[in-house]
Amino acid sequence: MMKRSLLLICSLLALNYTYAQKNPVQGFIVTNEGDTINGTVDILSNVSNGKECHFCAVGSQEYRTYQPGSIRNYGTSDGGLLYESLRVPYDGSERTVFAEYLVKGGISLFFYTPRNGETAYFFVDEEGKVTTMTDPKSSSMDSRQLEKARHKAMDDATQVFSRDNRFVEKLLVSHFERRNLTKLTHEFNDLYCTNAGDCIEFNYNPKTAALVKARFLIEAGAGIGTIHADKVDGYSLASADAEFTSPMFRVAAGLDLAFPRYTNHISVQLTTSLMSYSCHKTLDDKDRSLKGFYWGIHPGVTYKFLPKKAITPLVRAGINLDFPIGVKDENMEGYWVADRRKTLFSVEMGYYVGAGVSLPIGNKELRITVDYAAHSAFNTPVYDFTTNNFMLTAGICL
């Protein structure tokens, strides 16, 4: 079961790569001649966005790739992201990159990631002078060494704010965090920008441009399931294995993590749940019964086929780690399940798969799925029983 679950999750990831490599967002490009062209921008990681722009104009079916310098800038229509072709000093030379605007004003602030794990900021003053500030973060440094190296890396940047020591002090304790630097630059512009009118033309919005979007997920479901209880070999009170049918009810809560800068198709869930069951059956002239709960932990993946549509089909899969609690068995002599209460710690492991639809409700998302789940005893010498169920589930991302 574990292999089947992992295979399905890997298949979903492969499907995202082969079926929908692009992360389309409504956006625009501005040519070097100053013309604005609307269309769809492929928004990916910080590294990819800094190297090239993938753009499909309105009325076209194909994406074109633009290198830094071949267009003036590009961005998203919602104002969340804006990239500028900027020639900057970096790593001992000059290069033209797509630098991400964090603040556009008298003092402009840009962000750039040349490689994973590396970050640089560029301040551009009203005269067009570019000042580079590269984060020296390294795994070989302890916290004190890192702080000292960061202060040294900020030497040139402190001159940008030299007219007010309060801002120099804020820069030195910014820890190279884009939120802190954005706020600092914005406040400085409000006080000292010499342009007429509103000095701030663009301000980075961390919510619309987030790399990871976390939402609270709650679910409720109802369905039907089967419970298979093994008989004890050679025990006269049980002539055959017991197969129970039971209604099952489930509630769950957890986190849904989306990655809007990488893909709109895949999100990852981590939920915890409580599921109840109650069943009885006449076997060997005895009225046998089982009831109880499962408390579960479920990491999983959801794949949406048409994420930009109002109603989109989806599939999902994940792993079940279920812990039986509150188990009550009556007249179950002759079955392994009767020894369950003697086991201090028992976990049942399995998988779940499902398919359904997703639809927006305001700024929330409703998901309706039909799920199949299975799990069985994993770490106990007493093989209690296996559980399978089909369930109709409704969930909402807040």
C-alpha cells in the first residue's frame, strides 16, 4: 500500500512537469520603445524570473522568451510583481538582469537571486547610481560571524541613507529580509524624496508575490467502509475471519500549502483527522460488534487540472498514519482484535486517493471529492484488522 501511495504521488508530480510546465498569470511586458503589451506571463522561481521572461501576448498561442535588456520590464496585472531590465554590478563584473522591484520611488529597491541560496539587493538613487548589497550568508558561519559579515556587506548601502542615522541603524538590523528593507526604503522616500507629487510608484506586496501560500483547511466526510478482523488459528470460538460493514464519519483540519511562484496546479496538505466507526454482525451464533475511532495524520498532494477556471477538476493522494483510540469490542473472542486493548501503542499505515472538483467562494476555496482510503496494522505483533472505506468529503480552504 505504501508503494502504491508513493507511486501515485510521484505520478502527480510528473504530470505537473509534462502536462503543465507553465504557471500562467495575467500580466504585461513593456518594450524598449515604451509600448505595453498585455497577455500572460509565466511566473516561476526567483532564479528563473531573474534570467528570462516567458510571455504570451493576447491573441497568441505561443510563449516567447525575452532576455534581460530585450524588453524594459514585465510584471503581473494585479500589481504583485514587477521586474526591470537593470544593469548591475555583481560578483566583480557587470551584468544585465531582470531585477524584481520591491520599491519604485526616489530611492528604488530591487531584489535578485542569481542562484538558489544567494540573494542580492540593489538600491538606485534619483540620479541612477546603483548600490549593491549581497547577503554573505554561509553555513560555515555562526550567528555572530554572519552578523559581522552582513554589516560589512552593507557598508556601501549605508551611504544611501547617510542623511539620517536612524535609517542607517534600521538597515544594519534588517537581517537582509525583504520585508524589512522594503519598509525601510518606503519610509525613507516618504521623508526625503525630492520628486513632486507621490514619490512611491510601486511597492512590493508580499501577499500577492509570496513563494508559499499557507491556508487553513477543514474537511468533513461520510461514507461506508469495511473492517476485516483475523481469527486466531485453532481457536474454536471463531470459525472464519470477520468482515464488517460500517458507516464511517470523518472530520479533519490542517494546512494547505500552495506554491504560486512555481505552479498553480499542485498544493501540499498536512492534516489531522478523527474518524468513527460502529458495526456488528452475527458470526458463529454470536452477536459480534466493534466500534471506536481513528486519530490520523495525513501528508498528501492535490493536483488541479485547470487552476484558472471557476470550477476545476482535481485528484489527490497521500499517506495515512492512523492510531486506533477508544476501541470497544464485544463478543470478539477468537479474533486478534480482542487483544487490541493490551497493545499500548498501535499504528495502522496506508494510503488515500481521491478525485473531485474545486470551486471558489469569495476568497475561499471549496473542494468536493470522493475518496478511497485503506490502512492496516503496521508495528504491532498482534495483527488486528484492516480498514477500507469510500467517503464523500467536503473541504474548505480559508
